Amino acid sequence: MDQEIKDQQCNVSGSDQLSLHVLCEEDFPWLLLWMTKETHASLSVLLQTARGSSEITLITGIINEHERISLLTVYAAAFTRLKTAYVLQPGEFSIQQLQLNPLIYNNPALDDLLTCYLKYLFREPGFKKIYWEINHLDKLYLELALKAGFHKSPGQDQLQCTLYECAGIPDL
């Protein structure tokens, strides 16, 4: 029964796949769409390790009340843990073996963006509302959108929206 609860919290199908059926272009910003496409395999590998799976479970358990951003936060937290806090145990996968996209490591704007999401998640003082004052964010959005295969609708300037607005999250 514990395994069933764990699988439900993780959105895990079987034991090593993330279920991403709730995603749709209208509900989530470009970043989530790109991250979903680029990192599905990497997170599946991570979930095959006991430690990686339990960390994802912990993260999703904390944010279940924020349904509209839960998957995005899981991805952001997973990236952050892989980059800064994931200590490999004997027999576990290395970051290189996880084959994370080099864009993650080499793009300060994306790094800052993920940090902002984690600060929002854990409610640091002063983060009642997030404004995305990140250098070259519009360029980053465009790059991620093109990589994901999505294009802006006529008359809709997605690049000028904040992630907050695009995700439909009300003011706190």
C-alpha cells in the first residue's frame, strides 16, 4: 500500500516513468513544455535509483496543494538536486549518464529561473509574488519554445508574459 501511495504522489507509471498527461500548451509556460520534452528520460533514470525516487516523492508531497505548478516545481527541484545536492552512492548513475541537456549547465538565466521557483515553493520571506527580473529571459523563452517545437499564436506575445501569469497562478 505504501508503494501505491508513493506511485500516486510521484505520478509514476510502473516504477520508473513520470506520467505527464496533465500537461497542455494553454495551461503552462514555454519552460515547462521544453523541460518535459528534454528531461523525461533523465528523470526516468533518476527514479530508478532508490534515493532519487524518494527525493522526488518528498518534493511532490510538499507541493501537492499547488496543482498547477506541481510538475514544473518537480522538474526545477530535480534539476537543482542533480546539480548541487545529489551525492552518488555506489552503483548509482552519474550526472553524465543521466544525459541532462547542456543548456541547463550553461545558461545562467535558466539557473536563476529554477532558483526562483524553489524560493516560491518554500516561501522564503519576500517571495509572496515573484517577478521574473532575469537577464535575457525573453531570449531564453524563445530558445526553449523553439526547442520544444511550439510557436506563438498570432497576436500573442508569450515572451512578455511572466511565468506567473502564464501559469495562471493568482496573486498571493
